[in-house]
Amino acid sequence: MNIRVLAIGDIVGQPGRDIVKKKLSGLLKDYKIDFCVANGENSAGGSGITPVIAEELLANGVDVLTSGDHIWKRKEIFALLDKEPRILKPANYPARTPGYGYNIYKSKKGVSIGVANLQGRTFMVQQAESPFAEADKIVKDLSEKTKIIILDFHAEATSEKIALGWHLDGKISFLFGTHTHIQTADERVLPYGTAYITDVGMTGPYDSVIGRQKDKVLGAFITGMPHQFDVAEDDVKLCGAIATIDSDSGKASAIERLMVPF
């Protein structure tokens, strides 16, 4: 039996939440999606996520919310992270940080799916442990419980993402990158059956600089002075990728990019 998994890239602010609310239900039906993972770490004003917003996104059809370095921006989410397994933190953060780094879920067809969240270290905060070592631990644990393993690798460097893709080829079903907010055109099924894309892109306003108002970002670059990077509003798109995965083997047979205008 084939399972179709939709991975949605970084949801940015109110515009990103609005397009998820308007479009996701139809996309799940039109593309026959069995399971949906979305990165929600930028959904509250462009940085962080709140309990209210998390519940809103989960109610709108997202099965699991992944995150990254901005998950800690809103302190009100901390208590919920320990209670709500459908919201993931990067698993390679120190063990004492709140929340789940990976877990097992059920698809619409009742198939068990493991979802994990990791953060890169190149050009990012160094509190995170090696994503490669942590990935090996996660795969060992989850593979005893399910054939299908999905990973959101929240990382800056394309080289680090690609390297982890090769490291995990044949060990997981689908690795999608987040964080850069720019959708890459390198989607493919790797030789041993892992669907891979370096970054699924941003779900938010594209008349912007990676989701923020152009004039504010330009001002910072040109003057070198600090500016507040407010979330932009226009040309909103939902971006992601869909992987088709065999539930018996856990191998992917196809991956396609998705970019849907408001």
C-alpha cells in the first residue's frame, strides 16, 4: 500500500497561517494525502509558535508540527511541548530542553509513521549535538516500530543537508529540509529509496525577503543599522513536497514539489 506524505515548509506569520487555513483541506483531498507534516516555528509573528497557533494549525489538517531554532522564542509554548507529542523540537538539543524530538503517529489509513526533527550545526547555534549521531539513534529506535520514517532537517547549509540525506539513504523514507525559506529544485529519490529535497520552501509572503518586509531588510543590509524585520503580507504561497512511500518496505517511489498561490 502506498502512503502519500505532504511536508509543508516554514509557515511564516499570519499570512502563512491564513493560506494553510484556506488551502490545506483542499490539497489533502486533491492530492490524496494520508499524512501532513508542517514546520511551524515561524508561525507566531515570524518567530516562534504559541499554544493557540499550534492548536489552530493542528485543527486545520496538519498532523505533526516540526520546528527549529525559533521554537524557544515564545516561552508560553514550553509547557505544551511536554504535553503535546504532535509538536516536535529538534531532537539533538540537550535532553533537558522540554518536548519531544520524535514520535510515532498514525496516518489516515492507520499506518504507523515515525516523524523526527533535527537541527543543523553549520552556521547555526552550537548547542545542538551532532545531527548525524542523533539520526542514527533515532533510526535505530523508530525502525523497531515502523517502516516509515520522516525527518525534517532544519539547517542552514545545503552541504549539511545533502550529507545527511546520503547518510540516511535507505534508512528513512523521506528527508525534507527547512529553514532557508527558499524551495530547492533537487527533489529526487536517492538510490536506496529515500525521498529527498534540500529545502521545501516557505509558506508565507513572497513579496518579501524570506518573509520579511523588503524595505526593513534592505535598510539593515545597506546601512548596517538594526531594524525590526516585520512580516510581509503579499504574494502568499504554500510550499512543500509530497512523497509517495510503500508502507511495507518504507521505501519512497516518488517525490514532487508543491507551490500553491493563495
